[in-house]
Amino acid sequence: MGTAKADENFSFIFNTRAIRARPGDTIAAAMFRSGIRIFTRSFKNHRPRGLFCMTGKCPNCLMNVDGVPNVRVCTAQARPGMEVKYQNAFPSLDFDLLAAVQKFSWLMPVGWYYKTFTRRGVWTAVEPWIRKAAGLAEPPPTIDRIADRFPHYEHVNVHAGVAVVGGGPAGLSTALDAAADNASVTLIDNQPALGGRLRYTPSEEANLPELVGRIQAQDNIEVLSLSNCFGLYEGNLLGVFRPRTTPDTTEQLIHVRAKRVIVATGVYEAPLLFENNDLVGVMLSSAVERLIGLHGIAPGRRAALIGGGATAERLASRLREAGIEVAATVPLGQVVGATGSGSVNGLQTKDSRIACDLIVVCGHLVPDAGLLHQTGAKLKWDEAKGAFLAGELPANVTAVGDVEQRQPKSRQHHGQRLRDLYSGGCRPAGVSRESRSPHSRRRESGLPRRTRRESRQVRLGPQDDVFRNGPGGARQNRLERD
Amino acid sequence: MSFLITCPECGERSVYEFRFGGEVLRRPQPGAPTEDWFRYSYVRRNEMGVQAEWWYHRLGCRRWLQALRDTKTNHVVRAYFPGESEEKENEPLGHGKG
């Protein structure tokens, strides 16, 4: 991805500046390569925020793209000539006057404004200013202005035998299984290319080009790339939104009606709690891996890792390969907080202070079960399997892969994994996972087994375990609720 | 509300093509007591489970049909034209288990 020829490069406009981008870049990746580190200002205190998740799960990169407010530029694909503008900062992102609000944050607890400005007339006078200061974005002047830029929206109906949501290893192999059963398969993936984490994490257990080649060779698999599946409704109806990616295409709302729905949405990484965990330069490990593996960007020069066990070891070697010096790997229990004003300049531990410009957080992996929750399913902690499993699912809806979260065998095992995170201890031997796949054909057909998440050993148990063991005094929460 | 109804005339269609016509109730005989007519007109069983319902395929064949629908899951067991099935009509409340 990162080795495109120079003549394929293009540029788009970020406020007044031209940003060079390579094919396959997301907007945020191209901007990061051009040296932009601050992407937004926080909602209330206007703290600077940089790239954090790179997967569209956090609010750190909301920008106005071609007149559409609050676009997550970490996942939106860059297009030649597009106009990107920052939001909620004055006079500029790097120097925001409203950041002075931070100095008075002790005066402004949650809801201070409507408890303070109670006199008649005062509220009407200050409300517009508060709204302006604490807003996210200005709405577009009229909806017609957007319609001018995007003259066509399409509503498409797709009927499928099997709809597979998620183009990762689990989704790909399930789609192949279903196609081998002569079902007409629609594979919905929100990434520009199939493969899920295999695209940026090397794996010995699966051969991605071979897998993708087999998918493409199947006539009865239709792939919807860059398509966000936002809803799973009764009657196996999937709502899919496909944004406009090239000048020739239109924004599409796709209704996929399937006889059978297979949810293979995998996991996402959740942040860890420590002081100043929102500074620019604190990133999730998956974000760092994406920047390195997909875009060929080294996100820092000297990194400190928070976490332990095999994840951290693997990540450290990955960082070194990318030319980043790994200053230290610190278990979460040792972390006091990140230091720096605006961006990270070090990591304070209980013993010492580590100078670094990048803090990589190996966060908890949480099943991405939003679609399953929409069907009314609840994730339940399965004591025997030591994992979160989706409860009752409607007929013809199945969950496969990491979204099912079957990993450690027992609670003790799980506890061991959590201790890894906090103490940096060794990871217990890997546990084979039982296959609850609806298709048992996989092994006979010589397909790769669903990739075991060897390296991602941290599993989140009941949440309070984490918070009880967590470092005290982590006051700065990542999401300001106000 | 995104389930499908298999219209006997048109096949599997989205529920948005149909108009709901209420529970299927047995009409009292002419001259039946006022009580029966009152129940037929105003009292509903509001079944939790499978019940027979009237549906009008307004954006299709424009015929009235009956469907057996599970009100808990919106699963439509079967749809048929009235009289073409051995399915019994719901007893008005007060006559059956009510």
C-alpha cells in the first residue's frame, strides 16, 4: 500500500494547504504523513487531540469534508481535490485561543453553565457563545448546498442467500464455505480491501493473497467494499451505507435482504485509563500497526509501550522494524501518566520518567457486537469457555470469529491474562479454540483455521476487574461527557 | 418493521407494501346479542404469539389476505386468501379462552 508510484499520487486541500496523498490513503493518513499531528480540539476544554484509533471508533478526527460536517477522516478515503476543513478551533488547530478554557476547568464542573447562568435573560445572552465554544461543527448552510456537491444518492436493494458482515479472516473463510455450498454470498466489508487485520498484521496462519484470490475466483460472492453495515433488522435486513469514493460513484444506501446473516465483525481495541491519556501522541496499538502496515508511516521516533506479554513483544519488534526506537515496555500497573503539554514528551512511571514522543497503548479487545446487540442479543460471560458469547440470536443469524470471543479456557486463565497486562508477565500457552462454525467443511478443504489471536492475549472480563486494578488518579477521561 | 409477507398472489414482499387490517374475528350472526356485537366491534385479544390477521396488499395485487403472524418475533408463518385455508378464524373474546 505504501509503495505506490509517485505519479499515482494526488493532492487534496486541508483548509488552505495542499496535502499529498497516495492511493489507498485515508484522509488522516495523508495528513499525518504531511506532518499534521493535531486533528481536532476537544469538545469543552479544547484540548488538542491527535489520531488515536484509526478505525472510526473514537471522536478524535472529526472534520468537515466537502461541506459534510463530522466526517471521521481516519477511515474516509482521500480523493483528489477534496476540501477538508478542521472544526471547533479558532484561530487555528495548532493554536486555539479557547484552549485557555483548560485553565478554568476546575471552575466548570459538568453542567456548570445551566447551573450558573440562571438569571432571567442571562442564559439567552450567553447561550449562543457557549454553544459556539462547546460545539462540534457548524451545520451546512442549507441541505441544498450538500446536494449540489453530491447530486445523486442511490437506494439499492440486494437479495442474498448468505450475507457475511466483515472481511477479516473469519468472514473470508465463512464466505468461501458458504460459496462452496452454492449459496449466493454478499460479503460486506468496511475497508477498502479485504483481509481485516491480516492486511496490516503479518500472520503465519493465513495467506491473505491466496484467500482473496479464492474469493475473487468465486462467481457467487459479491463483495461490497468500503461499505458500512449499520443495522441488522428483523427479517434479516441489513442496512449498508456506501459513501462516495470516486467521482463516478454515488452515495448508496443498500438494503441487503439475506436468507442467512453471518456476523464476523471481530473485535476493536478499547483504550486504557491513565493520566493524560488523550495527549497527542498516545495511540492504540492497532492504530500504530495500521499506520505502519497500510500507509508506510512511522508514527514517532521513540516509543513507550503500555501493556505486557506477547502483544507488547510483537508490537515492539514491529516498531523497531519501522525504525522506531522502543524506549520501554511498561505494564499498566506501573504507569502514572503521560507527560507533555499538547503532545507527548514522556511517560511517567512509578519509578522513572521515560522520554518518548509516542505512547502505544495495547488496549483491551472488545467484541464488536453492535449488530448482534441490535437483534436483542446480549453478550454473556461464559464461565466454561472463559469468553464473551452472544446470547440468543434470531433464526438464521450467526456470529463467527472474534466477535464470539472464545479464547481463554477458564476464569483463572482470564485473570492471568489481565495480570499480564498489569505486570508484564509471560503469557500462558495458547489455548486452542473450539470451532463453532456453522460450516465444518473448513478443515477438510484445507482452508486456514481461523487465525488464533495468539498475540492479542488480553481479554476483558467483567469491567470492574480492570478498574479496581487500574491506576488511581486517572482523572482525565478520554471522552469529556459535557 | 422490516419483515416479509409471502403474498399468495405476488410472492415474498416487504411489509411496507401491505396495510394491516386487524385481527381476524368471527362475525356474529345477525340478531346476535348486543354483547356479542360489542365484543366483535371493540374488544381485541391482543395475542402474544401466533395470531391470524387481515392484510391488504395495497402496493401489489390489491387483495385482502390473511396471515398467521407471531406477534413476538414478527415471523409470518403463512399467508393465504380467506377461505382458501383450513385455518380457523380467531374466536372473538369472551367465546374462546379470552
